[in-house]
Amino acid sequence: MPDLSEYRFTESHEWVHVEGGVATIGISDHAQSELGDVIFVELPAVGTTLKVGDKFGTIESVKAASDLYAPIGGTVTGVNDQLSDAPERVNADPYGEGWMIRLNNVDDSGAKLLDEAAYKELGG
């Protein structure tokens, strides 16, 4: 598991990690655990512009379907296409191979992000 001190989380269990002006987004280990076996992930097209809180996709498991929300804004520059054939990567490695989208032109104004300690206090 990576050092999560560099990650920020939302109350809806998405995470964001910004490095070199590029934001990578996924769902937390807690979220994937609560969902159970992930069977489908729908993600946006490259070039999509997102604002903080915009729905950027859907994740389905054997238990439930949930919407995914952008923790920060930006332009989608990468989508983890491997999740269409292997959605279980979200369960196996939510902070690595289970990443979902990458953004540039990052805008975190209005974002309600939690550090790792605050997220754990929330129950994450």
C-alpha cells in the first residue's frame, strides 16, 4: 500500500493524488471493501471537463451500484481502460492498478478534501 499521507479523500470515499500537476483519482480501500466484488466500472471519455462534485462515472458490484464523484476539477487526460476487462483491479489494488481517471488543469477550489487522519476518523 502506498504512503497515503500524500492522498486526499472525500466523504463519498474517492481519493485524489496530485503529482507534477496531474491528479489521479480512484476509490478508497474502505469503499471497495464495502462494495464487495466489483463487476463493472463506467468512466468518462478523455477530454471531459469536470468540476468539483461532478459525477464522473459509475461502479457496480455484486452488492450495489454507486456513482463516482470528482474530488477536484480538471480535464480528463487518462482513463484506466484496463478496468473494463478487469474491474476486480479496484478490489485488488485500489490505490495502484485500480486507479480510475487522471486530470490536468487541476482546480481544487471549493473541494472538501480530507487528509488520511481525518478520513480515518470519518470511518474510512
